[in-house]
Amino acid sequence: MACSALRTVVLTTRPLLQFRAAPAGALHFSTTTPAAGEKKHYKLCIVGGGAAGISNGSKFGRKLGQGNVCIVEPSEVHYYQPMWTLVGGGVKSLTQSGKAMADVMPQTVDWIKAGAEEFSPENNLVRCSDGTEITYDYLIVAMGLQLHYEKVKGLPEAFQYDGVGSNFSSKYVEKTFRAIQDFKGGNAIFTFPNTPIKCAGAPQKIMYLADDYWTRNNVRDKANISYNTALPVVFGVKKYAAILADLCQRRNLKINYRHNLVEVIPDKKEAVFEHLDTGDKITFPYDMIHITPPMGPLEVLKKSPLADSVGWVDVDKQTLQHVRYPNVFSTGDCSSLPTSKTAAAVAAQCGILYNNLSAIMDSQEPGKKYDGYTSCPLVTSRGKCILAEFDYDLQPLETFPVDQGKERRTMWHLKANVMPEIYWTGLLKGRWAGPGFYRKAMRLGMGK
């Protein structure tokens, strides 16, 4: 009965979202772009045109009306980055993961095609790379994070060689599947760095897809597969960690804990790792390697008054309001929120942020509290997935009335086919704030 209900929910989500989506004619927006160097004032300035920025722009554009909201974003392309696991695994194409930024930019906002170069929250001011100066009543910072390939010796030069890929950049994600296809045996290594990253499950998901591909193509018995992670556990949530550790043991996938990649020597096909507990340097030969780069906050945020001691935007973990500047909020990867950095987290955060910032605009106190909800669809093969959902306390916060710790084809369908629709026609349109409502409905109002 539960599985039947799950299948019904998954298969009916797509038409539901299509019904709620904007009409086709609204896909190509004609947003206003102020001239470079102009001085402008907005009731709300949003910095960042990723998932969080566009979703918030859609919500507040409708609330505040034309000319009152701007989004500062230099990129011409918007990517649905959770799809890159499937691009690297040969299931989807890179073109399927992206759309022109102009096509996702809400028509009710002004698009400032520039990057933010300076924040002056005392003056309610953002200076942009094209000379534009924006003053605001309220600010949302949603800039994402920075990839630091250069912090590993030998990168990014190693990507010029065969057998090296990375699913975290549009520049290198297609190299991953080429490396998987070209692999005919030997040592395959998948890495996890000693920093926070976006989607902490992604480094091992591509390992499972590669293992599955090599099994289907009669290469697996010639492969030695290693997951070299800087972490002391395979996953942060105990329930899923136990399941994944067992899966790795059954499939002969070796986990080397506390191994941090520090150098790649591509002409020798060697990768050097530091053991974080002993400080020893260990060299691994490889025939194929997938690299997850170190990541961190953007420099423009690190040097701004908005940052905490590390460089993330310093917000209250429940209200998403800045701890020093009450008219500033932040969400997504650039925020200090101590939860996994995923699109699912962004969806839940945007719902909280909208309610709390709206309250501030109405001279009320922010009343909604974010529980840290995030989700990681742990793809374990082409056709199976474990849907991990959890909160700040690393406790499972599962939506469906089944054990989501089991590999399921329905969860694969959700990941591969339904979630992209939810993203493009739900989240980016400001009409999806996570599955909290459905979770309560399927549990008859009980639980979180």
C-alpha cells in the first residue's frame, strides 16, 4: 500500500507542476537592464542568480511589483547543477542541465548583468563590477560558493589529460563520462575534499554510477575502485551511513577515510593524498580519477562586513536574518547555515525567508523557523536511488511513508525525471518551498 502511494505521488507530481507553471509565452522574459554605471535604488536587491536568487526574485517580484526588485548576476547561463551527477554518469547531457539566464529571470525584476564587487551594509549599498551602484531597503545574498581547483597542486592542468574528470564544473563534467567510458581496468579513485562542499553525497554518487557502468560493460572485474574521503564517515547521517557502508562492502568499493587530495601528477597518473590524522603523504596510482575540488566562500563576501569568521554570510540559522544587519537575509550555499548545501535545502530556506522578510517589511518580527531540512538523492546505480532527507540534527526527515533508506526505482525516477521539473517550473518560479506540506499530509499531520 505504501509503495503504491509513493508511486502515485511521484508519477502525479509532473502534471501538477505543469498545471501550476507559468504559460509558455512567459518563458522568454524582457526584464529591464539598467545602464552600466547607473545609480539605482530598489526596495529589494538580490545578489546572485542561482536557485536561491531566482526563486526569491520570483516570489518578491510578484509581491512588490515591477521596478522594486533587482537581481545582480553576471552569468548568461543558468544550470540545474544537481543534474551534473547524471551528466557525468552518461545519463543526461550538459545541454539538458542549462537554460539561458534570460529565460529563467523573472519578468517582474530588473536584471543587473554584473557581479557584486563590494558590500556596504551600513550604507545599504552594493557596488557592481560594471560601475553600477545599488542602494536598497532590503538585501538577499544568494551568491553560491567558490570552487578552488587551484588549491590542489597539479590542477586544473590535469584536466587536459585523459582519465580525469569532475562533476562540479560545467567545464569538466563531460570529461567524467569520457573517462568512465575509456576506462578498461586498473585503479579508479573518487575523492572528497577537506572543506564544506555543495551536495555532500555527489562525490560517491558518481562512483556508484561508474561501478554500475563498468559492471554492465564487463569491465568491473578488472577495476579496483576507491573512495578517498577526507571525512571520518561515508555519510553524515548514521542511518544512511550504515546502509552506504554495507553497500560499498557488498560491491567491493574500498573506502579510505581521512584521505585528502593534495596533488595530482597527470603525466605519471599519480594522486597524492594527505592522511589527516597522521600527516603522512600517500601516493595512489590511478587510471581514472574523479576529483571533487575544495570549496569555500567567495572573496567578495570574505572581505565584506556581512561575513562570519570563515567568510560565509552570517545569519541566524532559524530565521535566515543577518545577525548584525536586520534588513539583510541570506540563503543557499553562501550562507552560514549549518546544513548540507543542496537545492532541496534552498527550496525549504526560500519558503522561510519569504515569510520572515515579508514580516520585517510589515514591521513585524520574523516568526518562521528553519529546521535545517535538506535532501540528497543518493543514486546507487542507473535505475536505483536512496532518498536521504534530514535536518540540522542529522536525523532523518523523510517525506514518503516508506523506508527511504532502501534502494528504490521510484526514487530514481524522482531524481532523474521529476526533480528537474520541480526545479524549473516550481522552485525557480517561486512556487515550491520543499516537501514539508506533503510530508505532513502523507503522515496524517504527525511529525515534522
